[in-house]
Amino acid sequence: MTSMSRSRRANASARWLLAACGLLALSPVVAKQGDRDQPMKVDAKYFDGFSKPNTISTLKGNVVIQQGTLKATGALAKVYFDAESQISRVVLTGSPAHIEQLDDSGNRMLGDAATIDYDNIKGIAVLTGNASVKQQGRGEAHGDKLTYDTASSQMTGESGGTGTVHMVFQPKKKAAAPAAPDAPAPASSTQKP
């Protein structure tokens, strides 16, 4: 059994804490709250299934799923219906699968990954496999797995193996400084004789 030195453990813990705090800093925007009350529209080249309790339907080829400002696309989707025949979960795969949504301020969140597992009840999207989430005006995160809460815009991320979670934070835009009042013109130093 190998042991990690105290300084290496402290550095690893500090990097993990910094990454966790960094992902939380991306969270002040909130997804469009009315989206979950909108009908879910689905398009695909192929469909197999039906809307019955506790069933799974399969969509293949150019899958597009929309609910309000939420839009998800992929090559394949599995749509899960709960005991009340409501859509509870959608799992999209693609090259990449894609999800996007506006927040209540009109800023866009974009997410891409090999697989997107979207919990329609909780509003949670889990992006795995070369995952990235970009929040307009806020920043972006990349990793092996990113979990994005569409209700609060809070994210968590992790990377397997020797990889890392990579984040970019955009500075907050500063308000424009008020214009300085026009200074009076200097008095003329030339006089007429």
C-alpha cells in the first residue's frame, strides 16, 4: 500500500476544494422557471414506444426535444414514463448530445457530452463523456462528468483518471462610468491693442 505525503494530500484537497468552489461560482443565474410547465415536443426519424405507465420509448435519428426554452438534441433518446404516464427522464446520446436553455434574464446555457441524462421531474441534467457547460456571460466548465441543475444553475463536476475539471470564469461586467461634464474653455490670453 502506498501512502501520499501530507503536503501532496493537502494540495490534492486544496485543488478539489478550489474546483468545487469554482463550480459554485457559476451558479447565480436561474433557468427559465416556466419551461417545466410547457408541453414537451419531440421530433425524430424513428420512434418505438408509447405513453403508458412505467414504459420506455426509443427515438432515433436527429432527435430534437423541446420544452419552453429548453432544447435537447442527439442521435438516440430513451424517454422514460413514470407510473402516471408522465415523462420522468430522457437519456440522449450523440456525437455529441446537446442541451441548451435560457435563464430568466435571457442568458443561454449550452451543454454538450457523449450522454445527457435529464431528470424531467427534478430538472437535473447529468452530462458524461467529454462534457462541457457554458453559461453566457458567466463562464464555462469541462470534465468527464458535469451535473447541472436547471432550476438553480448550480453545477458540480468531476474528472476520472489523471484528468481535471477545467473552468473559465468571466469577469462581471462593470457599469459604464458617467461622462465627465464639459470643462469650461480656457480664457484667451491674446488681447487686441
